[in-house]
Amino acid sequence: MSKFIARFVKDESGATAIEYGLIAALIAVAIIAGATTLGGNLDKQFTAIAGKLTTTVK
């Protein structure tokens, strides 16, 4: 029984899986933040272009 407990304490495979999960979550958050910022900037650019086209056509 003591060998089983010692092996269980030394086993780090679960910790590795958790670490990979945390890294994946952080990467996902970074991608979402970047896409949100990029989307906002693209919206501003297209709005500015649409405004210039509207004034040019009139």
C-alpha cells in the first residue's frame, strides 16, 4: 500500500494535462482579445470609407 501511495504522489501526468489546459485557455483569451480589437479597428475603417463614399456620391 505504501508503494501505491508513493507512486501516486510522484505521478505528475495529471499536472501536465492541467498545465496544457491552462496554456490553451490563455492562448484562446489572447486570440479573442486580438480578434475583438482587430474587429473594432476594421469597423472604424469601413465606417470612415463609407462616410467618404457617401459625401463623394452626393
